[in-house]
Amino acid sequence: MTSPSTSAHDPAAINDNRLVVAISSRALFDLGDSHALFERDGLDAYRAFQIDHENEILQPGVAFPLVQKLLGLNKLAGDVPPVEVILLSRNSGDTGLRIFNAIQHYGLQISRAAFTSGAPTSDYIAPFKADLFLSANAEDVGRALAAGVAAATILPSTAPPRASEQLRIAFDGDAVLFGDEGERVSREEGLEAFHRNESEHAAEPLSVGPFRGFLTALHRLQTAFPAEDSPIRTALVTARSAPAHKRVILTLRKWGVRIDEALFLGGRDKGPFLDAFGADIFFDDSPANVESARKHVATGHVPHGVSNR
């Protein structure tokens, strides 16, 4: 008996170095109406609605373009796909049939899923070895972050789809890529004390934030493509400015990861800069920054650090 072949279209083809993204059904598709029905009339009404409409194709959600671009990277690779997207949903297998109908309709290469019938989905992130978890459920995101997984709450956005085929991901620095020590100094002692602290410790790498692991996995994927013609581009978009920029640059150098663009905005509104970069998604811990950013680009709130206490 011959073993099954492995290809980019074969779910059995697993690359131990692949980038794994877990996403909720409400982040992937527009389930706003049915979720509102669930909150208003309960589970039985929701179940009946989804079964009655399971052959009606769901519209794309906020994170749908991001997932399309992530899975599109598999077409540029060899036989073993470098990216896998996992569906984690609080639907039941019964109501989840509509979601898989939509996945099939849009041609998304998503074959693995967990349907929990209302229970938290975060317990399945580790077994799937996900590098990133995106969800519209803040509780599940908080659980994932507490377990050490990069996670963000996907918020409604009026951002238009990006025409570029290149995948563009932007990160805030403190409390996302790095720890929140700098933000704590700034809040407790002021901006002058923050700059003094960063200058005094410029040679010391910043501590690790919740998205360090995801950035490393993304960088590993980037290195599989020529730097001058990469389908992935990253940006650091931070409120820091000189002289606090030096420690950031030295930290990234120490970690051995590449950030293609670094924007040190000194407190300027990030939204227009993210729009200019053309981000497919931006991750930030600050609720204020998130509210600004999501007017321009798809945005994930990272409920981590002093800004969220």
C-alpha cells in the first residue's frame, strides 16, 4: 500500500516550521446578524436560523482578506504548505456546517477545525500549535494570551480591502512585540522619565512581549522568499521617537528578526500612517490607538499590559 501524496492541497502535508494561524468564525465571516439573534433570543433560535440558512453563503468578515493572503502564500511555495489556518468556533458541528459551506465556496484551504458548542475555544490552540489566534470573542483572546499565545480581538472596521497582493502586517512595539515596562514608566513617571530610562538602558534588550513568537514565525516564513521580492512586508508603528528608538532597533537586531519598515511617530495618530503602509492588519494594545487605527485598517486589540488594567 502506498502512502498518500503530500502537496499544498493535501491537509496531511504538515511542515513543522509552518506558520499556524487559528481564527474564529466571527473574525473570518460576517456573522453579525446571527450573533445578535443569539444574544437576543438564545441558542435554540440561533441554531434554527443557521440550519435554515446553511445554504446561504456568508459574507467575508474583517479578517477574511488577511486569511486569503496568508493561504495565498502556499501557492508560492513547494509541495508542503508553509501556512495553515485553523478554524476555532463556538458553534456546534451542526451549526458550523454553514461556515464550512462558506469556506468551500470561497476556495479557502481550511480543513482543520474545532467546534465547541459555546465552550471556550482557547483550550485547542496549543494542540494545534498555533502561532497566532484571532477572534471576535475577547474572553477567548484573554485566555490565549494568558497561555502565552499571541492573540488579538478582531474589531469591526470600515477599512477598504487592499488591492496589493503583498501581505502587510504592522505591529505596535511596547506591550505587543516587547514588554510593557516602558509604558509603565511613562504612565507613572512621565515622558521625560521614560526617555531617560530608555537612554540609560539602550544597550539592554527590551523584554519579550506576547507577539514575539509570532514575529519570529513570520520572519522564518519571510526568509523562504527573496528579500527584494518578498510577498510579506512588516512594519513597526510605535509612539516612540528618538532617543527611545535606539533600544528598539538593537533589540530586534539581538532577536535576529527583520522588520521592513519602522515608524517612530512620537505620539502622532497612527491611523493615516497605517493607511499609507497599506496594512492588512495592525496589532496594538492601546484601546485609544485601536479605535483610531480601525477607521483605516483591519485592527486587532491585544489586551495586554498596563494600558488594559
